Amino acid sequence: MNNDVVISVEHVSKKYCKSLKRSMLYGMMDIGRNMLGRSSRPDVLRKDEFWALDDVSFEVKKGETLGIIGPNGSGKTTLLKLLNGIFWPDKGKITIRGKVGALIELGAGFHPLLTGRENIYINAAILGMRKKEVEDKLDAIIDFAGVGDFIDTPVKYYSSGMFVRLGFAIAAHCEPDILLVDEVLAVGDEGFQTRCFNKLGALKREGTTTILVSHNMQIISSFSDKVVSLDRGKAKYFHHVPEAIKDYTRLFLAKGDGEIEKISSGNRLIQFYDVKINGRMLKPGDCFLMSASYESADDFEDVDIDIAILCGSDPGFYFQATNKAYGKKISFRRGKGTLRIEIMDLRLNHTTAKIAIAIWSKERADLLFWWRIPLDFEGAAYSTGRNFLDVTYEVGE
């Protein structure tokens, strides 16, 4: 094992049983076989058992951040719990060099009748911090959590956000050599998330090795040096993070989860149909083209057409506008017609995005149309011949 390697996972597998009764029976059988000096045969699947992790191997060096991604139920949290020593692998070997701090199921050790301050001491002790160390960092922990005067209130009165924020603050200040983070950055308001990101960045600069599990591809791309992608316990390995994110997106498209999402395609007076776009794979600088046919039994004057571009799996707005912002009046006349929308010069690189389009009748009285379209952007140079994110609208036969 290389001296720079602080985490080594060698051909690790972990199995679970879908039936609680069978799981308890198998556990008793395995204990009995071990007491008799016989192998429990961990490589064999019995009835109702399945591999939560199947032959996973990787190494992480000091100071690196490894992102772990995959659909729900793919084995991500199981892997973190194996690394944290909560479970043991059925096959394979895990070697850890250094003090481990885990941001998994934050606040799980809190006593509801004790105050936040009292729980800081207890939870910090569980994480391996000495009393003097906790006292030195107490003000910083309380300030980071942002619970204010509630620090001396029993935590049973905390909101779920306050509960987890206090847990994150304690774990983030235990100064581990290795930090395990499981999707806790989605908690809290924007200010608290910023503090979390800054703390992760500071720990990374100090040489902390991090294993980061998240469904947010912006977080993965911002912090990860390499990525392990899990699907049904099987692992793929990526040293190029954008390629891992692209593979993650295609996984959902292959399962049919990335299709155009139709929320509304009309009402009793107008119907939209035959929606077309110019492809799901675009390059930075490309235009997005969308057309939709409609048939209307009445005139709809001065409608509002909203366009929003949302980036990442936990999206924030990259762009939002209406036709009114471009000084364009749109009306649908009785009969058949076609709406065309062009968003020019999309400068998105190595990411996924969703373009949402909504059409409202005058003064937003009725929602006439709502579709959301997922797109995958390759990496390339963007064009410079057009205004940034210009939008054109056209209604015709």
C-alpha cells in the first residue's frame, strides 16, 4: 500500500436480506457456524439475499476528494458505513489510515431532552474529541450552527433543519484526517450551505481526505478529484469528473427517467401537441430550438411565455425570462398554428440542464402549457457571434 494512500478498498462486497425474519435466521446460523469453526460462506447468496455492493475496489490518497454518485439504492450509503466501521464487508478488505469523521445521519446520537450545548459535548465525545478540545471550539461550533439562543433549549424543540445543522457543525469541527460526507449539504438555507462549502474547502486545503456522496452534480464537480459511480452495487471508476457526470445523466436517460416531462398541454379551448426539439446533446454555444403545434377554439391575446434554465440535479436558475422581457407580444389565433422558440448561444459546459417552458393566458389567469426538457451539454468552446442568451419567439401557420 502506497504511503500516500489513506483509504484502500479491495474487492469489497456486502450483502443484505430483503426479509427481516430470514435475516435474523441467517445471522443466528452464521454465528453457530463460526462458533463451530466453520465458514459462514459469505460468497454465497441465500434466499432473499442480494449484493448491496459487489466487488468494489479503489484507493484515495491524502488530500484527495472522491465523489460517489449513483441512483437511490445503488449502495452509496452502505459503502460509507463500511468505511466508517459501522458494518463489516462480507468479502474483501478495507484499510484506513487516520482519524475518521463521518457526516452520516447527523444528530443520530442527540438526546432529545438535553440542550444543544449539552449535546455538543456528548456528540463530540462520540466523534473522539476531548473535553478541552470541545471547550476551545464551543463558540465556533455554536456560531457555525446558527441556532442562536436555542443552544440552551432541549433539541426536541428544534426544527429538522436546526437539528442537522448542529450535527454538521460538531462533525465539521472534529478535524478528522478523513471526512465522510453523505448528502448533508442539501440541508439549511443558502447562507448555511455556503458555510458548509467553505468549511469543506478549508478542510481540503488543510489536507483532509474526503469521501463525498451527493446527487448534486454541481457539488460533485466543484469538490471531487475523481468519482466512483455505483449502480445496483456495481462500480465504475472515473478520473475525469465531467465524464462521470455525463455517465450519471445517461444512466437515467437509459432507464427512461429523462424523458420530456409534460405537466400541461392545454385546456378545453386550446391544445398543444407534436413538441419537437433539436436534440438532447448540445455543445456550449449551440442554440436550443423548440416548436409545438397547437389548435385553438378561441383567440388568446397577449400571452406570457416563461422560459427557465435549471442546472444540475439539485437545480438553481441559470436563466429566467419571459417574452415581455424581450418586448415581444405573442397571441394565439383561433385555428391551428405553431409556436417556435429559439434560445441562442447557450454557454453551458460539461453539465446537465433542464429547460422549462410555461405559457399563461393574459394576466396569467390560466396555465395553458408546461413542459420540462432535460439536456446534456458536452464540453467545447462556445461561440461568440451572438448575444449571450438571446431568445426569439415566433407564432405562425
